Amino acid sequence: MRIRALVAKEFLEIARNWTVLVPVALVTFISLAIPFTVILIVPAITGRPLGEDAGLAQLGALLAPESVVAPQIAVEAFLFQQFLLLFLLTPITSAMSLAAHAIVGEKQARTLEPLLATPITTVELLVAKVLGALLPTVAISFAGLACYVVGIALFAHPGVFAAMATPRTLLIIALISPAAALVSLQAVLVVSSRVNDARTAQQVGLLIILPLTAVFIAQFSGAFLVTAPVLALAGIGLLVVWLVLVGVSVVLFERETILTRWR
Amino acid sequence: MIAASALTRVFGRRIAVDSVTFEVRTGEILALLGPNGAGKTTTMRMLAGLIAPTTGSVTLDGVTLTRTTGSTLRARIGFLTESPGLWDRLTVRENLHVYARVYGLADGEARIARSLERLALSDHADARAAELSKGMRQKVAIARALLHEPRMLVLDEPTSGLDPAIARQVREILEERRAAGCAILVSTHNLDEAERLADRVAVVQQRLLAIDSPAALRRRLATGRLLVRLNGDPSSYLPALKGWRAHAEGGQLVVEVQRIDDEAPRVVAALVGAGASIVEVRPEMPALEDVYLHLVAPS
């Protein structure tokens, strides 16, 4: 009940200051525009189908062997699936500013002390803060994903959509994306409750993007393909890390220090 | 009942509160007085369960405040912070609504409506907090502290920044809560308000310097004066007042006394014994302000 009350409050504040969601919408739009431009529009303009590129065809075969689907479809499916990783970054980068502001912002607005004087526990406060930042951005990100999937069904070559409908895709969308966002937001919240400036929290939080970018590049270079079982393990691992971070946030959230030393 | 027992709080090398012991009884208003930096806010934060004492303990309604009991006990207290701390983008009603849900009030809407009505805030219920004046914000913060009808109130300068009419309204509300059996601790710099509102006054400056009713404090801690109007030249009766500091002023005798109740009859007896024809004897008590300044003055 108390968590719901606080999450509702966070939503109200975001609704009254909806411009904070503009970056999320913008990143989502760019995440949509880039793959469709690279995979469908550019080849249409140049008249060179991607399937004719030997290198790309090799990468496509990693996902779907030539014996199963045509090279053009395999390449498109491979690239569309790789670009899915962009949607991992959307909620992370965009919710970062909300989470970074979560504790520091309340303290600076002097709204934290009356809240801490209520029966609310530290866990409830921190979970509410993470959900308040996560849910709106994940909602926008999922709306973008829906557009992505519909766009593939409508504009990609017939068969691409079917080739993409794999457990790997499902895991990226349903498990890895929200789990990675949870981990990064919780990490930012830990920092947010230890520093007295939202910018510091945000900059530290952005560090989590580095390993994800490395995975993104490695995927494209064909260095390795993260398979469905690996993704499942990674997702579970991320959730474990999130739980550990929740514990760490609770331990490191010092009501007294926040109230008495922050100015 | 709110009880502080040998409450001490140290920040680094600085002792903010040093072994303070007092209690706020049921149906009582206790005013906490002290200069800036005297440890009033720290004391109140400890009583409200926001920060832990370095040593000593807090007992609320007979239950010792600990990490385990903190959440439950905080539900029984209404705490008004130094700053109103409203969410600016939310309306007055929405601000209160969040707290009604946090306190788990089943009849939250009805209580919000009553609070708004009682504090004459109904017309501003749908205004955003950012649009309110300082006084209005303070009233909303008070409404928030009272929303769950707690039996214990800890209020940090509740009338600070309020105009006299609103300040009176707040005092009336506190009197109502006292009549309803609340234990109320109020910190204030307004000595006149402390005198009119509080049953007892505690003066703190890191330590507890004094605690008593305003009248008792005045009697006990400062010199009073007796103003004696009599027929004839007052200065001619000064020799009769050996043992007292006295002088003639404006056609009357001014006699300084330590304990008016004990000494007034003796002064009158001495003057009558000297043949004075007394017209009027008027005690002049020191103001609470004098008592306060006497207590907190550097030794």
C-alpha cells in the first residue's frame, strides 16, 4: 500500500513534468529509426540487397542457416535482432535521470524528512523510487518495441518476422531488458542516496552502459552470438545482482546522514 | 506520552544534545525554547524516530523507540518539520492524499476534507503547492501532521512565518488537540506564544536548563519587583526596607524581591511598621523573555 502510494506520487510528478520523458521518447524513436533505415531504406535506395553481402550473409547464417531460410531473410532477421539490444539501453539511459534525482531531489526539496517521519520503511521507499523511475520508461520502451515488431511484420521481407520469433528475441525483450534496467536504476539509487548532487549519481550510473555497449559491438562484429541459454542465465544473473543491490541500498541508506549532513 | 531519558546526541566532536530528560504528558503542551543551535531540532528528530540518540532513550506511549519499533511508533506521531516539505508539483489535496495512503487511512478522503476545512484551506485544495504563500504551505504541513489524528505531536516552530490570524488558528487547533488528550511538544522562538499556549516550558541549550510552568519559571528564576504606592514622600520610607534593594520612582517605591509570594507580606509589614499609609501594592513579574535570557545567557 505504502509503495503504491509513493509510486502513484512519482507518476503524478512525472505527469506534471512530462518533459522529463522526452529523452525516453527520443531515444525510443531513434532506436526505431536506425534499424529500419539501415536494413530496409538504405538497401532500397542503393539497390543492393543486404543478402548479397558475403560478410553479412555469414553473420545471418549464425541465426538461421541458409538451408532453412534465404540469405536475405537471414541477414535481415539477424540485424533486426541485434538492433533489439538498442531497446535495452532505452530505459536505462532515460530512467537514469529520474532515478538519480530520486533521493537527492527529495532531500533538496526538503520533502524527504516528513516522508521519513511516517511509518514507511527504507525498503519500501527505495523500491517505490526504483519502480517510479522504471515503469514509465519501460512502458515507453515497450511501446517502441511493439512498433518495432509491427514494423518488421509490415515492412521486412516475408519470413523475417517468423525467423525472429525465437526464444532469444523473447528473452531479450521480456527478461534482459527490464532486468538490466532494474540493475542500473538500483545502482543509481545507491549512489543517489550517498551523494548530494543528482549529476554525480547520474554519471556514475551511466557506467553500466559500457559493458552493454561492448556486448552490442561484439554481436555486430560476429565475435560471438549470445545464445538463448546464455541470455536466460544472464537475465537470472541480473535479477540476482538487483536483489543484492536492493540489500546494499538498504544498508547504505543512512537516514541520519541524509537528514543531518546534506545541505 | 512522550518521554526523553538522558537523551544525548553527538555529531563528530560536537555535542548537539547533552543528557536531556523530560516528558510530555497526555493532554499537555510543552514548549521547547532555546537559542539557534541549542539542539531543539535534533531533540525533536530523536523523539520522532528520525535519528537515533547516541545514548539515552525515547519512550512513546510507554514503548521504547528502537529500530524494530520505529515504523510502528512513527505511525502514532504527527511530526511537523522545520520546512513544510511539500511536493510542489502536486496540489494540496494530492499532497495530503499521498500521506493518507502512506498512513493507511481507510477514510482518507473524509479526513482530508475535514483537515482542509478546519485549517480554512478548502478553497486552495486544488492549487499546486508551488503556488501557495509561505503561510499557506505551513498550514498544509500542519494539516499533514494532524491528518492521521495522532496522540502525540512533535511540532518544530508551527507558527513560524504565519500571520497573527493564522497563528491564532493554529494555536486553537493545538488547544483542541490538547483537550482531546494529545501530548504535544512545540518548539518556538515566540516567547509570548509559549507563555499563552504551553502548560510547561523547557529551556534547552544542549542541556536542559529548566522546565516548569511559565509562571513558576518566572517566580523561581528571576527577580520580581513590588511597586508600592503610598501617601507622603516614598523616599522617606526607604530606611525601613533594609535588606531589600529599593528606590523611589514616579511617586512610588520600587522594591526588588526574589520570591514575591514570600516577601511581599514582609515588605508591607516593614512599611506599615514604619508608619506608612499604603494605597496600593502591585507585584511586577518578570516577563518569560527575561527568564529565558537569564537562563541562556553565557555564564
